Amino acid sequence: MKTLDVHALHHAIDQTLEQLKKQSEEIANLKKSVDGITALDDALKGKGGDAIR
């Protein structure tokens, strides 16, 4: 007969939720960085600026 280790399951779920929270924060920081670069529209002119954007 198979049994379910509920404690281990809850622990794994908590770890997964924590990882997702960290990844969400990292994505938000990345979005802020990308928005900052794209906001430099006037500062980045020419072919080099176009390549960076």
C-alpha cells in the first residue's frame, strides 16, 4: 500500500512557492532595467544606440 508523506509534500510546495517569489522579484527587477534602457531614447542615437535598444 502506498502512503503520502504530507509533511514532505507541504515542504516541497513551500520551497516551490519561495522559488517562484524570488523569480518574480528578479523578473520585476529585469523589467525595470529594460525600461531604464529604453527610456534613454534621446541619449542613444545612431546605429550603436539602435543596436543597444
